[in-house]
Amino acid sequence: MADTTLYDTTKPTDGSLALAHQRILRIKRNGVFENVTGDVNNLALNPTPITVAREVYGTKGRDSSEIVGYNFAPTFTCEAVRDPETKQIIVTQPWLSELIRKGYAEGADNRVEAQIFDAFDENLPAFQGQFSVAVAEANTGYADKMVYSFTLSNFGVVDQITSPIVSDGKPVLESALPGGQAAGAQVAIRGYKFTGATGVDFGATAADDFLVVDDQTLIAVIPTGVTGATTIKVTNDAGASETLNYTAA
């Protein structure tokens, strides 16, 4: 269906009890914004105004203030899902493992770049900025569940941006899994506007074999000769998507 949105591509990690909601959170990893909404609960933007004192004309001596901007402290919780074999969450939720480590780091290593925007309405405000990460373990009452509470405090100005859901009909890529596959292996590419896809490229090499499963999912075979760090691009009649970073074996 041609009107598939970013919200329709949002899915929780298998085993997570998180409930996807209609506000999207994307965290930048390896130079690409990754949609993590499917694994988070209770996402709130939490803006607080930044004010400066001002004098109201004609009312000398009466205090007033003007809002000149906002501080943001987005908060959310996330349940960690362990890999059944390795017991590591870095296998199932690499973004979460990375964010937890950032929460205990210092300086620049404590910061992350994030986007928050509405999943359906491109006219609602969308934000992007750098945030310092604070993390705390939440008490679930269950020994086999790990839940983390995050607060992202803006580091500098948080910009209002054009909503990422504004689309000109070109494909939009969200993820490519599993990572680290070798030439000849299949990769599942998630995103939207895949219907009518005419080509898939790994770097400068076109994939000879790919299948559009539906508007949100595409399976492609990694072409011969593709190794190491590369990019994925999907093309339809409206044009080519932005590239998505991928590391092949």
C-alpha cells in the first residue's frame, strides 16, 4: 500500500513488552538515525521554557518575562531482551546496549544525537539535537526482567527540523538485518515505500536478486565482491533513497 508510514514499520524486538506509540524516537548510530520506538514506553518530550526578564511598555516596575527557547529532557523506559544463547542484549538490541554505556560515560561519550517527531502528522513539530544520557534501572518486581529508565537532557540547542516523514515518494530505509553477512547471503531491509522498487545497490554494486515482500520489507542478496563497510540504497520510480550504512563480512 503506497501510503504506508514510518509508524507502520515500527516493531518491538522479539520478547519485548514495549508498546509502540505514535511519537517516533530515532537515535543516531554509525552515522544513521535508527528508529527505536518499538522498544520504548512512556516517551515524553518534557520541554521547559527558557525565559528572559523584560519590561512591559506602559507598566514600568511590573515584572514580565519572555520565552526565548526551550530546554528538553525526553524520558522513556525500555525493557532489555537477552539473546537466548549468549544472554547478551547487544545481540538483540545493540542500540540499547550502546545507550546504557553512554549513560555511564563522561564528556562527549555521554552524548547522543536524537530525533523526536510525530509518526503520522508531518505538520506537527519535529526536533533534533544532541543530548546527554542519564540511565537508571527500574524496579519491575521480576528477577528475569531488566528495565531501564532514560532521561536525555539537551546539550546545546535542539533544532526544529522538517519532519522526517515528509516524503517525495522515494523509499525510506530504516534497518538492514542481520548485519555482517557475506556476499550471497540474504539481508532483510526494513523501511517504507518499497512497492515498485526497481533496484537495490550495495555501494556501487547493484544487487541482481531482490524481492519486495511488501511496502515495508525487501529481501536482497548481497552481490559478489561486496565486503566490509558499505551502503545500501533502494530505488523506485520516484527516485533513490538516502543510503543506509551496512557492514558486510
